[in-house]
Amino acid sequence: MSEAQPVRLDTEGEIGVITVNNPPVNALSPGVPEGIVAALRAAEANPAIRAVVLIGAGRSFIAGADIRQFGKNRVRPPLGQRVYDVLDAGTKPVVAAIHGYALGGGLEVAMACHYRIAVPTAKVGLPEVLIGILPGGGGTQRLPRLIGPKAAVDMIVTGRHVPAPEAAALGILDEVLPEGADLRAAAIAYARRVAAARPLPRVRDRTEKLAEAKADPALFDDVRKSIARRARNQKAPYNCILAVEAACTLPIDDGFKREQELFAELENSDEARALRYAFFAEREAAKLPDLPPGVAPRDVRSAAVVGAGTMGGGIAMSFADCGIPVKIMDSTPEAAARGIERIMANYATSVRRGSLTEDEMKRRLSRIEVVGDYADIADADVVIEAVFEEMDVKKPVFRALDRAMKPGALIFSNTSALDIDALAAETSRPGDVAGTHFFSPANVMKLFEVVRGAKSSPETLASAMALGRKIGKIPAMAGNTDGFVANRSRAPFNSEMVILLEEGCLPEQVDKVMVDFGYPMGPFAVGDLAGLDIGAAGRRRRAAANPNYRKLPIADRLVEMGRYGQKTGAGWYRYEKGDRTPHPDPEVARIIRETAAAMGVAQKTFTDQEILRRLLFSSVNEACRILEEGKAYRASDIDVMWLHGFGFPRYRGGLMFWADQIGARAVYDQIAAWHQAYGERWTPARLLRDLAESGTPFREAKPAPMT
Ligand code: 3HC
């Protein structure tokens, strides 16, 4: 909260203007709701004031409750005395003047006002479900009264941000101002116009839209069915539905009570704690603690991508989607043409599915230009190399970029494992070079792993992080180590899942455990989607570099047989022509049996928990090594990478947050036992042992300085 008073009441003639000023987003931190209540009471008591405007200073109206206060012993006013109730009880019209965001408690305050006006760029929403709770400021009762239960339940269960024009069409806003209008002046004028209007239009008094639920008795069950897969293991989405249902059946004050009960069930749930953690972890990951003060990122207005393969195309789309013009080139015109065809096909699919309009597709495509020569990309502010993942292929590209690019251009490599310093050494400007590792599909996956080379300048690193945010990704920093942070921490999981097969598991059994845990797909099904040949190439490279590398004979055998996954109709599963559904394959079961027998591995059965822990603990151990070596800033950065790179269920917080729920001691003891049973690959990391011995949670681990 700012030092100054977070809420102020001014008068403009007969209009009282209440300004909330709690940077950066005007959250309802302690003092803010109390300040609004005091200002409302003062305006009510002042006979010179006939109507009131409620507005936010800075970049937003009110972004909601202060999330940092949840889970603490918050002092909350009882029903009847909250800011919403004071608004309901008022006798003078209050106009909410919205810019930036009116989210959660912010929209709830606005809905308790009598009128709502907004600038066209404003966004409103009730995103509480995304942090594992429900709107607890009357939002579940007022929104259905304003826009009908069907639209309300959709907004509350998805938590989506609704742009002002749509919010007006739905009935949330009374007016959207023309572009460029002065919100404060317009709101004061609006308040003058409605100063004498009586009775005051209170949302709580409206019931006409609730009839919709009576006309459609299956409404709420249909919503429950439609979210069943994505909301599995979670409670908040279901409590949101129950609360809106209550709005349709109970008088509003009873509805408020029901909302409170349903809210109380959620606030301290594991799911809410994990989701709050994830919210702050993402914001923390964007910060570079060792950056010298005053380093500003370079401005990026144009981009280039070298390599028009699947990754290069997806990266070009990421720029185009965010309004940045991008040039794309490949070694031959044919390869570039194939790349642009793939991009067009991807966009066309989005148009067919209704997630993109034809016009927007054309706008995006118009930002992508295929060029044939390095000279054509020389003036780009940033270039991303996305050619084949081989040092010998990438090095000449870096030499060419060094010759071609304008001074000050950022030169980034989209590599998933290769040494960024070796690439930087091919140039005369290693300070401008860093890694930017996109995840597949690059235009969809949010993780943007920035790899810090030994010579990357602070400005280059700050620019890479800012670029990630600019193109709508979640950036997180990694040190230069084989596989960087995301893939390196995931590698033991990838080995362990195949080793489990040697010991008696089947792919479908492992996949079921991980889907039940919350992953959208099991790891074997994901392997088939990505292509098993890709993993095999990585294993070959690692085996060449490390004579003790643990071979995975079952996985190698499938690749030798040409079972590359979906693209060949068979991998860990078999696939019917033109269908992506994985079917368990007796042939795979036979290969597993034969290989295990040839290796002399004893077969046993596994519980679900053993499978889960074998996979995830192996990665926790490696993550500890990464921290101990100073290749990541924080344990929570690793969580962000798992959430946005690998589909780890968000409501479990991330790999390390999940491990903290078990405790470093228990994780260490299990890993030490497996070390005895299975040998070297389970050697406990030194940091893990230290955390276990000192009783320190993973999230508080102190990594070595980043190198
Ligand atoms: N509480 C506490 N801190 C918040 C916050 C909140 N509601 N919203 C944002 N912040 C903090 C962020 O942690 C960040 O802090 P930092 O600079 O120290 O890292 C800072 O504000 C800026 O946030 P962003 O980097 O996210 O800024 P953006 O401009 O990218 O996004 C935003 C702005 C869309 C408002 C985004 O911050 C957001 O989605 N905030 C959360 C909104 C939300 O969930 N509201 C509902 C809260 S629950 C509630 O209202 C319960 C009620 O029903 C009773």
C-alpha cells in the first residue's frame, strides 16, 4: 500500500469524487475498503453532495481483494457492514468510473454502485476461481441479477476478463465512453445527470433475469458436465456454480450468506493455496535479482526468425499474434514456403474452431513476411535462431547473423539444450546473445525460458525477459547447463517412466496415474505426440557425452522399429488412421516383457503413489542439484517452468510446491532408500539433504548465485 491515504474524497460542485489510490493495481488492501466506506459515509452526510463518482487513480479501477491477505487471519467486517452493504444502504447515486481493470472485489464494488461507466479499453471480470476461491463480495448474487445466470456462471467459472464493449452488451456496464474521452469528467457529468433519479437502481432489487434459470432447469448440471474434465480434483469451480444456483433460488440476503459459506470452504483449501502461490511465483519469475539498477530493456518493434520449421513457424506466430512484424527465412525457398503454409494451416484451424476471426487471421498473416537472405533481416530489433538442434547447424547461422544484424540487435537462440556460450563465441558480440527456449507448440505454450550465457549483458537479459512478457509468455531465467532448467529437471522423470516399464508397469497404467494427478495427458501419450525419435536423439547425445548414462532399451527398441509415435501410427500406443486416440498395444506389452526378461529385471506391481513419486521425486532431486549449482534463481521458478512448459496441474502449485506438501525430510528419506535399492541415479542431491536436515522447505532453499 502507498504511504499516502489510499482513498480520498473531493468535491466537484455537487458531486463527490472518491478516488482509490493504492498502487500498483488498487487492490482492496487493509485500509482501502475502510477508506471507501468512510468516504461514502462522509459524502452521505454532506448535504452539498448530491451524487458520487468512485474512480481509481493510476492504471486501474480496482483489481480486487489483496491476494496476499488470503489465508492469513484477516479481519473481515460482518455481512451488513461491508463496503457493498454500505453502497446498498446509501441514499445518493454512486457511479463507478472504470478504466484498466475492475476484477474480483473491484467488479463487486462496481456492481454494488448504482451506475457503471467505462472507457473502451477497460476489462471487467470475476477471476477468483483462478486463485481457487469464489467471488465473496456478493458477485455470485449480483452478476446473475445483472446479466442472467447463464452468462454469469460462464464468467465466474472461467474467470475470464471481459472487454468493456462486451460487458456493456451483456448488461454489466451502462455506458462505454468514446475512445479518448476523459473518464473523470465524463463520470462527473454522468453523476450530475442521474443525481435526482429515484428510486436508486440497485442490482440487488433486480430479479427479472433470474427467470432464465427456471426456464432451463438443466442449466447448472450442464455446466458441471462441461467442466468435468478440466475441473477434476478441484472444488472452486463447483462452489462457484452452487453460489450462482443459490442466487436463483434464495432471497438475496440469504444468497450472500450462502456465498460466504461456500467461500469459507475454499479460502484455505490446498487448491487455493497452490493457486495463490502460482500467481505470485509467475510474477516473481520475471524479476532478475542480480540485475544492476537502472538497466532498461531494449525496445523491440520488429523481429526475425531464422528457420521456418515447426518451432520457427510457431515463434513467428507468437510475434504476429502480439502485433509485432516478423520476417522469417530458411535455407531454401521451398523450406520457407512449407513453413508459411504450416503457419497458414494453423491459423485456418483456429478460424474453423471459432477462436480467431477471418479478419484477425489476415491481420496476423500480414505481419509475417518470408524473406530469402540475411540482408533482409538485418534491421530487425531481435532475431531468433530456430534451426535444427545441432551445434554444427546452428554455429554457421550465428556467424551469419553476426555479419548481418544491425548493431544493438538482440541475437537469441531457440535451443532446448545446447551450450549458449558456444553459440555466442561464434559472434563478435556475445553480450547481445542469450537463449530463448520456446516450448512446443511455440505459439500456444506460455513458458519462455531465457538462458543466460556467461557473456550475456544485463541489458540483453532484461530485454529477453521483457520480450517474453510482450509476446504474452511467462518468462523465467535459466543458467547455461545441459537442458537448461526446464528440460534438465524433467529429464530424470522421462527416464524413470521407461524404467518403470522394465520393472512391470505398462504405459497406460503410468499415464492413468498422471492424468488422475491432473496432467492433461499422460507422459507416454505426450511422447507419442512429440515424436519418440526426438527423445532418442537427445539420449544419443547424452550417452556420447557421458559413459555412465543410463540407457533406456525399451524406448530405443520402439524407435528402432520405426514406432515414432502418432506420426507413424504407432509408438507407446497404436493409433487408428486419422485418429489421435491412443490405444494400448499388446505388441508394446510384449516388447516390454521381452526386454525386461533379457535385462533380468524382476517384475513387480506398483501402487499409484509409487508411480507418481518415482517420477516426480526423481525430478525434485535434479531440481535441487540445479539450485545447488546456481542454475536457477528460485525453487518457484522451476515450478513456473513445470506449470507452463509441461502442463503440471496448476492447482498443485508446481513440482517443488507439491514436494513441500510432502516435506523435504520425507522426500529425502525415500530418495535415500531408492539410492540403496537402485544405485547411483538416485544419489540424493546435497541441497536436498541439507533441506531435510535443517527442516527447510524447498521454496525457501537458497540457491548458489546464478552462473
Ligand atoms: N492482490 C495483491 N497484489 C496484486 C493483485 C491483487 N489482487 N493484483 C496484482 N497484484 C500485484 C502483483 O503481484 C504485482 O506485484 P509485483 O510488482 O510486486 O510483482 C503487481 O501487482 C502488478 O501485477 P501484474 O504484474 O500482474 O500487472 P499486470 O498489469 O500484468 O496485470 C492484473 C494486472 C490483470 C490486475 C493482474 O495483476 C491480475 O490478474 N491480478 C489479480 C486479479 C484478481 O485475481 N482479482 C481477484 C482477487 S480475489 C477477490 O477479489 C475476492 C473477492 O471476491 C472478495
